[in-house]
Amino acid sequence: MRRVLALVLAFLGLASADLRAQPLVADLSEHLIAITTGFAGTDVLLFGATEGEGDVIVILRGPESPTIVRRKARIAGIWVNREQVTFTGAPSFYRLAASRPLDEITTPALRARHQIGVDQLRIVPQRSLDPERLAEFRAGLVRNKQAQEFYSTEVGRVSFLGPRLFRTRIYLPPNVPPGSYTAEVLLVRDNQVVAAQTTPMFVSKTGIGAEVFVFAHQHSAVYGLTAILLAVFAGWAASAISRKV
Amino acid sequence: MHVYLPVAEVSLDVFVLIGLGAAIGFLSGLFGVGGGFLVTPLLIFLGVPPAVAAATGANTVIAPSVSGVLSGLRRRGVDFRMGAILLLGGFVGSAASVGLFALLRRIGQIDLVVALSYVLLLGTIGILMLVESLRAWQRRARMAGVTRSKLHHHMWIHGLPLKMRFPRSRLYISALVPAGIGFGVGALSGIMGVGGGFMLVPAMIYVLGMPSSVVVGTSQFQIIFVAANVTFLQSYANQTVDIVLAVVLMIGSVVAAPLGARLGAKLRAEQMRVLLAVLVLGVAGQLAYDLVAPPEDLFSIETRNESISSSAGQ
């Protein structure tokens, strides 16, 4: 905490000269989230300062990947995957935080333009669908992402410390998908975005985990043989131990 | 304490995984089944992607099977000739099913086919075993083991050509029978992503009529190769084997396998078959319930894998 505080102060000291020119400055406590062998989720702190009146909205988005959504239907008493739709544009991870309730500080048009809220994400089906079915499949996608903790179910809180300094804490769960993220900070005044800043963040595997992953993908055959030999060795060791005991 | 699984891309509690590994090892030692049919659904339940769960489950099963065969060797409890013929059929069968697996996966019905095959097979095998073994148990209680029944019943399969002697199993039967059983089990296990021990053990007892002293070891001998084949193919083609996950599971399983074997040695053959039948029926019941019960969410999602460049660190 002290480290973060020192960081905030140093940052503000550096930034204060420019503050008049920039209505919004923000940064993350960490830009590189290392997934080590013992990774069990972590918090990142986003902090910054505003010039003048306004509310702050923070959006953290993970990389986009094509997502297949399937719907089950009952056939002869059994639940079967019946229909499927592939969507593009779904971020792998999405978190939202705001300094006040969204409907008090934004209009639906503004939320749509800046993709504020999971219902506003530009998730596009790869084939044409009637609007009703599209809405159902879309809701299915969001619900599943929320169940896996990839999308937030509620809006986090951006808290102001005094009139200008703000901060928010974003939780990254143990299953956070690796990739390049963006943290978008919006300064909203009278239902208008008056300033915006985007900060990158990387989530990547490091250490043994990263090496195992690269090994598995680049030397697949050797990796497979290694896996088999490890298992055979473990079995032999167990047998040798149990004979001694 | 959490451990990050780099291929599954999730972080799970180490002790839960070791406990799961111990359960697999215990079953393997007791019954000679690999435990793949239990470990795969449990890993999926913990949040491991299904493809990684099935492939890593196969890898894990190798360890207790190796230690089982090694201890079986000392008791002369492995029929290598029988195992080799079962295996030959198994390889042909699993190769035949690879194409079918890919097709089912593409149309999104793999889960259904797997679940249905499980329910039908486990249900049938479980009920047959339970009825037979309970009857045997009763008979023994009544006669106190005075009379000795025939080693096995004679059926049409004993009229097939290519007869072969299996001294370890005290059998003289056509090689086509174990080869055919191996083929069927291999084809199904290729689709279901399991070693097939739970199908093989009953088949060896009831169809081949092998003495139960060699059933466990021979089944484990066959499972080593089937599981190693699955591990290699999955690593090579799909990169779905998670070594870190496998190692953690194996720690539990190698510790528990000798305990299972010790209990197995104390039980009588029909008691063991009753237990295995109850276990198999339990799993079948759970899967059947999942098929007919209304799902919590009608929708499910699958995210396409990221390319290596975007997900691997520097």
C-alpha cells in the first residue's frame, strides 16, 4: 500500500505541471500481471486525477476472441445442443467501475457509443438472426461469461479522495485469460465524455508455466513423450516405494 | 494453496487435486480400472476445459497402471499374451474412432454422444455385474464354497477359429474374441476419452472367463498403452495435455494405489465385483440425471483458442 501511495504521489508531482493542460490523467499500479505457478488472482489499482467537475468511468477489457454459443433443446426427453451461433467482438474479460450510478451520469446513447456495460458490448453474430433470437443468444453468452467471472455482474466503485483524486480496485480472478488488455478511463460531465485516456495492461504467463506452455505448443511430440515418461516413472517409483515399506 | 495450470489456463487448489489423484489411484489399485471415467467429469467440474480434462486424465492414469502391473508381475497376475491381443484390437478401434470424434466435435454433439454412450454402457454393465455378483455372493454363502462350479460356461464364441492357448488365464479360446473386445473398447474409449478399463474388466470376467487373479493386472497392462497412445496423440495434435496438472494428480494417485491394491487382496472376487458394479451404476445414474434434468442454463459457450503469440509470455 505504501508503495502504491508513493507511486501516486510521485506521479502527481510529475503530472501537476501538465494538469492544467490535461483534464484527466490516470495510471495502473501494475502494467504487467505475471501469472506465476502460485497465481491465485490479484487486484490492480487504477488511480488518477481530474481537472474540474465530472464523474469517472473505468472500463477494463481483455483481448477479443470468437465465441461459439450453443442452445440446448429437449429431444425425446434428453437435453441436446440444438442451435449454435458464433459471435465475434466479445472481449475475453470485461470489468466496469464508475463514481456514480451509470443512469445518473450517462445516457443510453453515450453508453452504446463507448460500450459501457455488458449489454452495450458490440458482439456481432457471424450469420444473420432475427432480433429476438439474437437477443437470447447474446444474453446466453453474457450470462456464461459472468458465471465464469470473466464479465462483472455489477458496476464497481470509483472512489474520489477529495475533489480531484480518484481510484478504483479491479479484481482479476485466478482464471483471468492471458493477453493484452486496455484500461479506458472516461471523464463524464453533463452526459458527455469530456476527456478519455487509455492505458495498456498485459496479462502473461511467466516462469515455469510459460515455458511449459511454449514447450507444449512448439515441441508437441517431445512434450507428449515427456508426459508419458513422467507418468511411467511416477508409477515405477510408487511400486519401488511400496515394496520397501 | 493454488497452482497455475499453464495449458488448462486456470489456477486450482493443490490439495483438492492431490485428493482427486488419490481417489483415482485407489480405484486403479482396487479394481484395475484406470479411473478416467471419474477423473474427467470431476476435472471439468473444477473448471478445467473438457478437452484438457480428458487428455490429462489419460496421462494421469498411466502412473497407477504401471505400478499395478509391476506389483502384478510379482504375483504372476498379468497375462501378457491376452493383453497384447486386446491391445492390438484396441489400437485399431481407437484409430477408427478418431475421425468420428472430430466430426462430432465439429457439429457440437460430442458431449451428447459421450454422455449417451456412458449411460448406456455403464448402465448395462453395472446392472449385469450387480445381478451376477450378488447371486454368486449368495451362492457362496449358502454352500460355503464346498462345491466348485465350472471355470466358465461354453458359448458360441468358443466355436470361433484361430484358437490360442492362454496359459496364464488357463484358457483355450479363439484369438478373435479378445481382439474383437479390444476393438470395441478402443473405439468407444477413443470417443469417450477414457482408457476403457471399466468396460474391459467386466468383458474379461464374463465374456472371456478369465480368473479374477489375472484380470486386474492384465487390464492395467492394456490401459498403460491405450492411455499412452491417447496422451501422445492429444499432445501432438491438440496440445491439450497439462503436465503440471498431471504431475499433481499423479502425486496423489501413486500414494493411494498400493492402498487400493491391499484392500483388493483382502476382498473376495464377487465382493469386489459388487463394489465395482455399484460405482459404475452410480456414475451412470448421475450422467443419466444430467441428460434428462432441465439444465441450469440452456446456453453454453466455447471460446476459440488464442494463437500462441498472444497468449505466451516473453
